[in-house]
Amino acid sequence: MTLEELQALERSYVVPAYARLPVQFVRGAGARLWDADGVEYLDFQTGLAVTSLGHSHPAVVEAIRRQAERLLHVGNLFYTEPAMLLARRLSECSLGGKVHFANSGTEAVEAALKIARKARQGGTVISLQRGFHGRTYGSLSATPQESKQAPFAPLVPGFHAVAPTADAVAGAVDGCTAAVVLEPVQGESGVWVLDDELLQTARAACDEHGAALIFDEVQCGLGRTGTLWAYEDAGVVPDMVTSAKALANGLPIGAVICSPRYADGFAPGDHGSTFAGGPVACAAALAVLDVVSDAELLATVRALGARLTEGLAALPGVVEVRGRGLMVACDLAAGGAPELVRRALLEQRLVLNATGPATLRMLPPLTIGEAEVDEALQRLRALL
């Protein structure tokens, strides 16, 4: 079908929840996408940090194919091997406890919040300004952005947002706190790296008052920052980590990884999901972990992130660059980031994302090379 035909169908039959750009992608390979006319694009958005191994990664494709030929779905009343193997793999490479599967990042956050609140019923949840944790009611209540919350009030009670500083967190946590939830690198608001002092203070405050420390690594985890988990950079170990997005490189999956303290936070019947932990998504995730756990890849992510950051800082009109690894944003002196994203797509065939009026965000595949970093910078320079 043509782009115009798809747009007509959308106008008639699709709830207008998305502001789509006028391109129909039909194929992808590595860091490249092709539209319906065969035009090639360089993807530095990766579906918002989802296809972190690039499009059609052969190991992931093969894992999906093999599993789809055997079994697509049976539900959580039975055992499947990929889910049990993935739970063991996620536990052993992180907190050493147990895993609860979900279908998305927001569902993973919901589950983590429920585990924390079950442990301290009636307890409050502390989140940080600039944070983003999802759009279902619990995760939205932990996302202190007026434009996202206001249309859907009243929200879940007992959520309080504080400034992203060590002092603010220390002052907010008390004996009534069930959890502190934060992103070690705040992605949706423009890639703000939280400093080590803040994370260490949050850990100490939760330890003092018996609260759960939840790190939302839905976007910043799984190698994106140059370590397998973003919390490794600060050496602060949380009680729960939420993961999704890149976990199956394009298939819907989410997970809450719990430390031993919270490993048995749910009893049968407390929480559930029809599709969570499905065999195909879990098989894909096992293939993803084989790739992103490689030390050489992670070192390359750090090196290419530095190359991208330095290149962005040298571009005309760029006033600030933030990020870690291949999770990078830059601010433009003249603003106009959303329009620049549109021009980048249509004029330079470069896929980017704007997180605000003046902020561009870049989330390229972790498998790119130096030439592709330089190519993206060249295309962006032509626009600026």
C-alpha cells in the first residue's frame, strides 16, 4: 500500500495517539532502514532504544525462527524452557534473585511498584523530577510531568516527586517510604546522567528506612551506556531493576529483576499477564544477552559514545551534549529540535528523535561502527 493509503486508513480507523512522520518503513538491516520507495536511511533512533543490535540481527532472527517453528504460546500455567533459562540468565548477570516477566517497560515498572508496596503496605513512592517511567497508572503516577499526568487525573495516591539531588532524596525518604524509583540515566527528558552521589544517597536512605530502591533501566540498561547495566557505573546495587525495550531487540517483553530480599514478593495470584514470558520473546532475549554481554562490544559502545559526543559538541549551534555510551543528547541554541528531526528524516535520511523543543536524542544500534557515527554527524552538520 502507498503512504497516502496508509494515512487514509489511520485517519479513519486509528485512535490518534501518535504524531507520525510521513515515511513507511518496510525493511531494515543493521543500522539501515528502507522505505517503500527503496530509499535508504541511517537509523540513530532504533525504535526508541529497542533494536539495539540493529535491524534483523541474524542471531535474534534465527532464535525467533527456531522457536516459532516449535511453539508460539501456551501461557503461564505451564513451563517453557526459554522463560526459565532467561530468568536464570537475567538473575545471574545482575542482582542474583528472581525475575518476573512482563510485556513492556511500563508493565515492568507496575510490577516493581506492586512488589514494593506489598512489602510495605500503604507506603509512599518517591520519584525524581525529569523522570519517566511509563503511561499506565502506577508508572504514570511516578512520572512527574504535568502534560502527561493532567489529562488522566486523579492518579494513584502516595507518589511524591523530588528534585534530582542527593539532598532532596535524603530528605524525602522516611519510615513510611515503600520505594524510591529512578532512572540512572533519565532518557525521555533528554539524557540526564544522575550523579553517583545521588545514587549512593538513595541507596543509603533506603537501607536506613527499609525501603526498596528500584532502578528503571528500561532505556538505559542492556549495554546502552557501555556496561551491561547502567547501575554498574556508580557501583550502587538496587533492590529491583526493570528492563524492557532492547531485551528482545523488537519483540514485546519486560522484566523485573529482584534481589534476594524481594525475590518472593509475589505469591500466586498477586499479579500476572497473559503473554508475559512467552517462549518466542524469551528465546529472542537469550540471543540478545549473548551479544550485549560481550566485553569487547561494551568497550566499543563506550569508545563510539565518546566519538559521537565529541562530534556533536563540534557542530554549529550545539550548546550542550549529555550522555553515557551510545545514549546521547544535545541541546540546540536556536531550538527547533522537532522540526530538525523532520528535516533530518526527509532531507538527510537520518532517523533521530527530539525529546523537547531544543533537544535531540541519539540512540543508535550498539553494533554500529566509526564510519556510521561519522556519517550521522556529517548529515547532521549539513542541516545545522
